[in-house]
Amino acid sequence: MGDAIIQLEAALRAQADDLLVRTGLKDLLSRSGTVHVSGSYALRLMTWRDLDIYLEAPRMTVSEFFALGSRITALLDPWKMFFTNNRGRLDGNYPPALYWGIRLGDIRKGAWKIDLWAMDSAACRIALENCDQVAARLTPESRLVILALKAQLWHHPAYRDTITSKTIYDAVLDGGVTDLDTFWAFVRSRDSAAPQKRRTRRCT
């Protein structure tokens, strides 16, 4: 199991590299700012086709972001894209940024999900530091546990809603979770202590 899941993770990152370079997406984005590929790609914790991209572009306007979205559409021919303006919002679970949610097909069937955030340098630094903090705590053993849990959970209906990759990271790194049964026990304990939805778009 351990070798197979490590090989899967490496294969997914290779596919991500191919997507970023072969299609010209990374080159396109770099014309608008500094590109940071973060989340599970940077953490080497990929179990499905999911990319988190932070575009450090302090002066980007909403109009410019829509123009960039138009160029991305021409480049990738996505199944769908959706926009969110989270600048100035008080929801701390999301970066203060402009967002394109890019879906190249049905993600439950293995298509790529790309989350693109355009933000200023301060917000970008915080988002990257969040991932760096997770990376600093990973061990070979905890990495395998996280990969195994993510591989079992990413198809779950609650995943990316009340359960996120951050939930898994917290469960393993803070809660000592080692398998699926203890993960669900962790979630039940968390929800009983604070029964509300938890969402995060950082470090997936």
C-alpha cells in the first residue's frame, strides 16, 4: 500500500507538471504576476487531480482578472469556471483574493480541479506560510497516513465541504489519527465541540 500510494502521488505531480507546462498555463499566468503552485502539489500529498495556484499580482484589477479568465478559457477549454471576489471580506477561511474555480471536467471522475487565487504579496505570503507550517511537521510516517486517508476520502460527499484536506492534516498531525476509524472519531469529536461547517481554501 505504501509504495503504491507514493507512486500514485508522484504520477499525479508529474501530470500536474505536464498540465502547467504543456498547455502553457504557467507561462500565461506568469505574464500577470508571480506564480506559486501550492497546496497538495507543494506538500507532495496529491491523491487526485487538484491544483492550488496563488498568483501574486498586487495591482491586478477585477477587469484584468476577467481578461485573464478569458485567456485561460481559450487555452484550456474548461468544462466550467466560476468567479469569487473575496477582497475585503471578513471570512477568514478564504484568502482576501480574486478567485477562479476552473474545472476541466467532472472532478469526481478524475478531471482536473484548478483553484486560482490572485492576491497581494502580504496575503500570498500568509497563504504560503500556512503550507510551509504543514510541510515542516510532516514525517515519512505521517505523510503515508495522510495520503492513505486522502485516497479514501476524496470521493466522499462531505469532502471539500465539512471535511477538507486541512481536516485530515489536523487529524493526523494534531489528533494522532492513524486510520479511517480514528479519523471519523476525530471528526465527531470536533463537530460536537463546535457544530458548524468548516471550510478552507488554503493548503489543499
